[in-house]
Amino acid sequence: LTSCTGEESWVDSRTVYIGHKVPPPGTEAYIPQRFPDNRVVSSKYTFWNFIPKNLFEQFRRIANFYFLIIFLVQLIIDTPTSPMTSGLPLFFVITVTAIKQGYEDWIRHKADNAVNQCPVHVIQHGKVVRKQSQKLQVGDIVQVKEDETFPCDLILLSTSREDGTCFVTTASLDGESSHKTYYAVQDTKAFNTAEEVDTLHATIECEQPQPDLYKPLGSENLLLRGATLKNTEYIHAVAIYTGMETKMALNYQSKSQKRSAVEKSMNAYLIVYLGILISKALINTVLKYVWQANPNLLIRAFTDFLAFMVLFNYIIPVSMYVTVEMQKFLGSYFILWDDDMFDEELGEGPLVNTSDLNEELGQVEYVFTDKTGTLTENNMELRECCVDGNVYVPHAICNGQILPGAAGMDMIDSSPEELFFRALCLCHTVQVKEEETVDGIKRGIHQGKSTSFYISSSPDEVALVEGMKRLGFTYLRLKDSHMEILNREDEMERFELLEVLNFDSVRRRMSVIVKSSSGEYYLFCKGADSSIFPRVVSGKVEQVRAREGLRTLCVAYKKLTHEEYDQTCRLLNSAKLALQDRDKKLAEAYDVIEKDFILLGATAVEDRLQDKAADTIESLHKAGMKVWVLTGDKMETAAATCYASKLFHRNTQILELTTKRTEEQSLHDVLFDLNTFTHMCRSHRLSGDYQDYGLIIAGATLSAVLKPTQDVTNNGGNYKEIFLEICRNCSAVLCCRMAPLQKAQIVKLIKASKEHPITLAIGDGANDVSMILEAHVGIGIMGKEGRQAARNSDYAITKFKHLKKMLLVHGHYYYIRIAELVQYFFYKNVCFIFPQFLYQFFCGFSQQPLYDTCLFLHQCQSLFAFFNISLFQMFGNWTFGTLVFTVLVFTVTLKLALDTHYWTWINHFVIWGSLLFYVIFSLLWGGIIWPFLNYQRMYYVFMQMLSSGPAWLSIILLIIVSLLPDVVKKVLCRALCPICYHTMLRKISEGNLMCARV
């Protein structure tokens, strides 16, 4: 068995000996090769490297590294504060984060062990034995049974089916839950038993591991790890790539660490406050030596500078990162607990794969959405078909299950109609799944049992065959290369299947060649109208309601003579046996064969819009977001869906960039059109005419736009910039005929624009994964195309309508919470440190701390607190510091109460409980002689302060004066400017909005 890559030169290759039957020792051509085992590792740490690796990653954070330096400085030199003030908080933060990351990696280890220890059946010495998946080696012959997952990349040798085919679902790989057909190697498909397979002596010459899914033997022979065997009793296959060399492992694109805008702002804040800290320390150091006027002490300047850095170090919040992480983690449960986002049909609610981007949901400016399965239900149903001007409408709905006894239409009595329905019953790759009943007898469709289902890689094909069933023509099975159908008179008809010209995205059509029982040869073809019409010589049909969002396919045929069929076979066989450029030669052969058709008719398949999808898009538009639809569907169908979903309105002026010329001509046309539309949009905007514009662009035109320009035209400029200028003037954009890579390129282009907007991508299929990973926020829909989009996303929902609440409610609240939390952290630390900074002017810059060490472990108002207390100062240093700290604690906590938008019992408990805890702690700390302390300078200080009338007066007046500006501002704003937000808060407080709590 030798593989061909379709290229002129071989790359470095490997030789696989099936069943490890290597040549005898001393054979000149034999070179032993070493391959990895089948172990898969997705974990990040091991038992031995967890501590050093985790510490290294944590100290890469600015705040953690900064406090480590401060702690080391406190240990090395004589500083005004104890090393405990920096060491304990740092130890707590590092420990909590390490526990969290260690737990997450332990979950990954468990998942790896479950996969690696999964039992696999291997053929050895003619017998089937079991071994762990991680012990599989290249060359092992594996037996896989129905509904089992392939443990590694396998070459299909034989199957339980006589034709050497098997059916596979690749939902875990590409998100498609439909069944795909794979074929055994022609030379080995007769080896059906374990004993026969074990006698096989053969080698496979193939490429070294590479991520291309369609090489070396092509998708028809290569079974990829993670796919599942369906509708086939068993298969025999040989392991060709194992472990981390499998194509799934090589194609795995690890998620880049997404960082929210708030987190980036936090780092910017840290750098700014670090600069403030250095400035304060530098100012105090300079003023100290200026005041002392002793040049001999300059040699201690650096030590004093470090001491001031330690004294003011709490301007940087040490616990901010871990607090923010815990807030995000706990806040993500609000999404999980939201009953409005629970889907009763699936029995599932939303998923949160990462909590790091909660606040980013409230800052989204661009929404990129897929169409099929995201905006629509992805539930295909044949609505009507048009034959010779007559429209036929099936009246039964089966939703995937073949309904027995569904009546057909009595008006089908002429030859064109019957030929049309026979063509749809024959031109497909649909398979019939027959399940065993209780008595063990397989009952098919023709026996009137509802235990059979149609399965196919294309949901459109299933919808068409089911529609034919409802119109009186039933496809029964493919048996011994013969397709059996049941006509409307309940008579079985047999057609020999001779050739299948499979569908591809370039031709956009598929064909079959069949031979009737009377010996006539037919070539039936179905495909998109744009691919069928140019090849039709007779027949006429109108496009079937494309504007209403129906997916249309045209059906054509031609009769072949025996000589024409022989010539077709020779042409196909010559292309199939080509060792080089096989795909190109097959395409040329298909182009010669598929022509001179007679058009029979057209079908219209509906993919309904999801419930409340239009309302969701309208709400996002009102919130100021721009919605783009990125789909691989054709323009007419996609545009119809956009109108139905209110992405486009009747008064929307559509700008179309869908030229069908060659790439060079298209490039010039695109440049001209973009310039024209740009000037038009600008003139309308400047004249005050706010016309609503929508843009429709096709994938081919988009490729020309995104292609790097090799030369500069007379218009100068970059195509991308002109395209972005057009998009800025459009309220909605539709990109049709898009490849998965183009979807990601569009998202990347918008991200990199000069505004740097926050982007969100949402989709349900594997072709949406690239844009989901590229966007700032990726949302997957748990739909019918598998769960790969949901697994690779940051969040997963069951329906598109849930996006409205996720962005406009949860996202908005998350952003308010995290923004106020970060600002409050810096605010309270500035209030805490600023009095300490001012106090140095009164103590001769001697680095004397204002607060006791224990207060360091707790953490415009500070200015009032310091100077007004100093006017009434009657106490010593520690009593004065305690008084200042008490005013700050109450002021900062009450400021938090003023900024609280919605009160619950938790808010009351935390805010008032914090103040009570401070009082009780201070009484205990100053009322007891602690034996483990070397000093007792705080003994009885707090009680002495509380026994003083001026202290009480200072505390009350300073708290009132400090908070008065905030109170006045809030009262005046709510009275004079009752914006919608404040009005809603008032209604919430009155109890009119019972569902406002999140």
C-alpha cells in the first residue's frame, strides 16, 4: 500500500509495517523507526514542576513581582514596617492562585487519564485482545465496533459491510453530527475476520505527521482520532499516527490567553501608581537631606529611598488580582443560574468556559454571527418543488424520522414529474439506518415500521429524500450496489448505482450514473442554480422564492448510450488512477461529463429563523452595536434571512460587492465601487441625511479586498482601509460565500482597525471556531452541528435569543461591578497612603509610620482626615494615627455604600459588618496584652481615643464633610437629570420591576 500526495516530489516519509511484521534481521532495505506511544497530554503541570513553574508564572505579574521585591527589601534593610506586612498578603495571594490553578490542572489530568486508559481492541496472533489506549503503537491492527471512538489515526483495511464502506460522525472534530462515508483500501477490504487480517503482510509508505486532514491517503481512507463509528458493526484498521502526532493533536489550536480591556487598564493603572510611588519616595528622600543639610549622609540616600518605598508600598493593592479573579469566578454563576437562559428542549443552560471576560460582554461594539444554525434553526424541511411550472407541496413533517404510511399526492401522473421524483430518490448519498426491534428482526421502511432513519452528511439531502417520501416515492436502501425505491403504486424499483460524482464546493453540484432494470443509463445531477443553468440545453424553471429565504437546488438529467457510458467510465478511471494532480484531473473529467443536461425542476428547502432572533438583533442595534452576518450560503438566501431577522430593513439602501469576473478584473471593480460608495456615504452624512446603509459582499470579492496590494493604483490607498470606511457607514454587513478562514480574517481586520473596537463572534459549527477564537469574546451555540464551537468558545448558549440578555443585562452589570471594584481598590489605597505621605512633613522625614503594623494587614477624604484632626490634636502619635485610620475606614466604607446601586441582605451584612468588625478588632487588639508581641504600643490606645469627646467630634464631622460632596452630587443629579438609569433604579426600589435582580 503506497500513499500518494499528489505532488511531484516526496517529502520525508515513514514506513508502517501492518501488524509489526517487519523484514527479517539483516535485510538491507529495513531501517527501524521509532514512533511515540498513544499517550495524550493536555495538562500543564506535573507533580515535580508545579511549584517552580507556577511561581514563575505568578511572579510575571507586575504586582506580585513588585511585592516580592518589597518583601526582600524589608528583610535586607532596616525598614519602618515589619516584613509581615508584605509577606503575609503576598503569601495569601500566591497560595490562593496556586490552589485554583492546581485544581484546574488536576481536572485536566483526570480527563487525560480517562482517555489514555480507555480499553482498545487489538488483533494479535489472530485473536482480539484488549489493551489501554496509551499503549497503542504505530502498526497495531485495531478493531473498532459501532458507536466506539477511534483511538488514533487509522487506515481503514476492512469493514463488516460487503462493499467495504463504513459511516462515521466527526462531531468532535469539525462539529458536523451528520454521517460521512469512508472506504476501505481496495486491496484489503476482503479481509473481514481477525484471522484473515492477521495474515496480511503489507507496508504503508506515508508522509511524516502533518496537520493536513486530507493527506496522505485522502479523507476516504483515513479515520481520524476522535471520530465515532456509526451504522457499521465493526471495522479493522491499522494505526498510522499515534499520540501527539495524530492530526487532531497537530490541528489543535490552543486558545491564546484573552485579556479583557479592564485587565489591560488595571496594568496601566499599576504602572501609573508605581510611578506615583517612586515620585513620593524620591520627594521624601530629597527633602530629608535638604532639611538635614548634611552631605555626609548622602551615602545612605539609596537605603532611605528604599525605606520610603516600603513605607508607601500599599498604594499598590496587593490583593487586587486575586479579589478580581474571585469576583469574576463567583460572578459567572449569575449566568449559570439564570433560568431565562435555560432551554427546556435540550435540558441545558448556558456554559461559562472562562470567567476572565465577564466584563467584556458589556463593552461589545461589533457582533459577528453565523447564519445557519445560529440565526436559523438548522432544521431543513422540503417546502415545495417546481416541475414544468407546477408546484408541489409536501404536507407531512417528519423531523428526521421516516414516517410510515405518509400519503403522497394524487396529481403525480406525468412522466416529467415521476422522473423528477425518481431523480431525487437516486441522486444522493443518503443511507438508511435500520434498527433491530424487540424480536431481533430488522425491519425496514418497506415493512411499515418506524424504526428506520435517513442519515447523510448533508441535512439538505435528508430533507429532500424525506420530502419525496411524503410525495409518494420512498427510497428504501442501497443493497449490492443497487438502489431500491418504492413508487407511488407501492412497487419496488431497482437501479444499479454505477458511479457517484461527489459534491464539492467548487462545482457546487453532485451527480450519479444509474442503470434501470430495463437497461437504460441515466445521469442525474442536482446542485445550485448557478452551476446547473450554464450546463442545460433544454428545460426551463423559475427560481423558487429565494427572496423568502428558501434554499434552492435545481435537478437535471441526461440519458446515456452504452458507448457514452463506456467512454465516461474510461475517463473517470483514468483520472482516479492518476498518481499526480488527481484532484485536478477528476475536476476536468467531471466538467466533461456534466453537460448537455435537460432541466427537470427545482426544490426549495426551508431553514426557519430561530425564535426571537429578529428581536435580539433589533435590541443589539438599539444598544449601539453593529451586527455582521458571516455565512457560506449564497447571497439570495442569506439576504432573505437578513431581512427576516431585521438586520436589513425595507428602507435600507443595500450596497452590493458581488462581482463574478476574474480576480484581476474584480480587483479593479472593487476599488472603483468602494471609492464610489465611500464618497456617497460621506456626502449623505455631511448633508444630515442619515440614510440607513447595508453592505453585501461575497467571499471572492472579499479575497480581493484582503489580498495585499502589489502596486499602487491611481486611487492610491489600501483596499482594506477603503473597505473599513464603507463598513463604518453601514449599520449592518452581510458577508456571503465565506470560508472559515475568511470569517476569522474579517474579525481580525475589524479588531486591528484604528478604533480597536471590542468584538464578539457567535456560531454553532466547526467552521465558526476560527472566528470564535479570533474575537475578543467567543460564544458557541449548542446546536445540531456538534459541540466543537461550544467547547472552543468562552461562553456557550442554547439559542441566539439568549445573546440579548447576556450582553445587555449580564454584560452591563459585570462591567459596572468590575470597574467599580478596580477603582475602589485604588481609591482606598490612595486614601490610606496619602496621610502617611503628609505625616512625613511633620516628623522630619524620619520614616515614622502613622499607623500600627496590624493596620497594614487590613487596609480629597484623606486630606480632610489628616489636616482637620491635626487642628484638634490632643493625643500621642499612635492615638493620632488610630484616629486618622478610623475616619478613613468609616469614610471609605460609607463611600462604598453610596455607590451601591442595588441593596440585598448580603450588601448590608458586608458593609455594616465590616465597620462592626473593625471596632471589635480594635478593641481586642488594644485591650489585651498579647504575649507574642515584642512591644505593646497599641495597648489601651483605641479605648483612650473613644473616651475623648474631641475625638468623637472629629470623627463624626470629618466623615460628614468628606462624604458631603458625593451626597450632594447624587441628590442633585437624580433630581435635575432623571435619566433612564436612575428612573429604573427608582422603579426597582418601588418594587415595580420584580425581575431586575440578577
